[in-house]
Amino acid sequence: VRFATYNVWGVPRPFLRKPSRLPLIAKHLPNLNSDIVAFQEAFSKSTQVFAQMPEYPYRVWGAPKPGHKFQGSGLLLVSKWPILETATRDYSTSNFIDKFGRKGVLYARIDVPEIGEIDVFTTHTSAGIKDKIRITQIRELVAFIQEHMSDRPVVLLGDLNTKPNAESYNQLVNILGARDCHVEF
């Protein structure tokens, strides 16, 4: 199974710069040959192009639907395979700028041929220097993952706005017993 995650910086107008790049991303993204793609910052109506890629007939948006200015999570997950179950959660804390959108997590249980069902999560945690906010969000993320996971494989994608050895990163890896494929690669 091939995964991709992409923060497309699809913020609402007037902050959206070069909206013409979004259809170009959608045009070239299938060349990665990913089976499941997670998007972050898909706030703008212009980002709906990512939910219309024919290579990915299954999709789920973080709540609420895109196009609701300053309200959505900006999360979108697209898949080549059926999405069987979904859930979302907003984080209880965020830094000032993130209050214009909802930081949170999106879950999808996906039926992958020859493997079976897998649990895929995507998130976007707060940026900035205050790791304390991210730590709270990571704890909520971990609780959400633990609430939805079972004996199925679990994959976490997203923009965590953290670095290896940051306290928020260490808590996520240690509590979940997770492997960081990016670091391993």
C-alpha cells in the first residue's frame, strides 16, 4: 500500500496564493501512484479539485464540509479503495491563528484488497513554538486513535508540525509504540 500526505496550503481567499497551482497538484498527484492520499489545509473551495480526482473514487472530508470559511478542519482523505467507516474530532486547544480553522483528526477504515481493513488517520496539529499546545493535541490524537483501532493495521498521516526529539513527537511515538517511516526511510 502506498500512502502520500500533502499540506496543500489551500487557505481561504484572500490568503490563498496562486490558486492555479491546486489543479496542477491534482493533475500530477496520481503520478506518485499512491493508493491513499491525505491532505491538510484543504480549506478553500478551490481544494475541492482533490476530491474530484477520478483515480480516487472514495473520499472523506474532515467536518464540516469545505467551503465554510474559517470553520472546517482542512482535512481530506482520498482512496482508491472503499472507505467503510469515518469519524472526526476537533482538538480542544489551538494557537491564535489556528482558531480560524479547526485543527483536528480524521479517521477512515479502508478495505484494501489482499490485505483487508486498515485504519488510516490524518491530522494537522498547531504550528508555532508552543509545543505545550501540540502536546495536548497529541494526547487527544492518541486517545482518538486508541478509541478507533482494533487488531487492524494503523497508519497515521498528516502535518504534525513537530520534529523528532520534540516532546510532542516523543509522546506520540512512545504512547502508541509507533514507527516513523519517514525517519526510517
